Amino acid sequence: MDQEKLDLFFAKKPQLKSLFLTLDGMLRQRYGSLFFKVQKSQISFCDPRPFCWVWLPIRDGIKGRPEEYLVVSFGLDHEIRHSRLIEAVEPYPGRWTHHTIVSKETELDEELMGWILEAHEWMVNK
């Protein structure tokens, strides 16, 4: 893990780094071969292909959203409609990207992990 890149990514919101590390730990328990790539605007979880992304909100203070949160995104071959999802887009036919807000560890629950694990299976077996 490149600690310097991770620190730089969370420089403006250091309090969210522990939330990211909790998600990372949960995914590593299931997939030992997992790694993540820290980029300028997002962190990609890969095994070996990317299947889940974490990014910081572009704008603060959006009505109805927590003060501090991560956006966790995952890709699937179908759309999920659920109140937890803030957006689902189909950038390519048959590829849906879903976005959800995570502001506390309790939101890293079985429902979200199930979606992420489904995304993992879809991308790895593609």
C-alpha cells in the first residue's frame, strides 16, 4: 500500500480515511488477492480488474446528505433500484455503475457488501 498516496487522497478529509480502511479490511477478508489503486479523484478496488470505487464528494453541503461521507460505487451488468443508491447510470450497454453514500461504519453492512461482492464476481468472471 502506498501510504503517501492514500494520505494525499484523504488530505482534505482525513477523518474519512478510517472508514475507507474499514471497507478495505472487509473486502480483504473475502478476497486475499485484492489490491487498490489510489488515483487523483478515486480509489479503485481491483482483483485484478476494478469492481468497486471510492471517491470523495465533489461538492460539500448538498441538501439531504451527511456532512462527511464517502461515495462508494460498484459496477454490475444490471440496474439496482434502491433507496440507498443515489444514482445508477449505464455508461455502456449492459454495464451499470451504482453510487451510494457511506458516512459511518454501520452502513458497510451486508446489503452493501452483497452488492459489492456481486460486482466482484461479475467483473472477475467477465
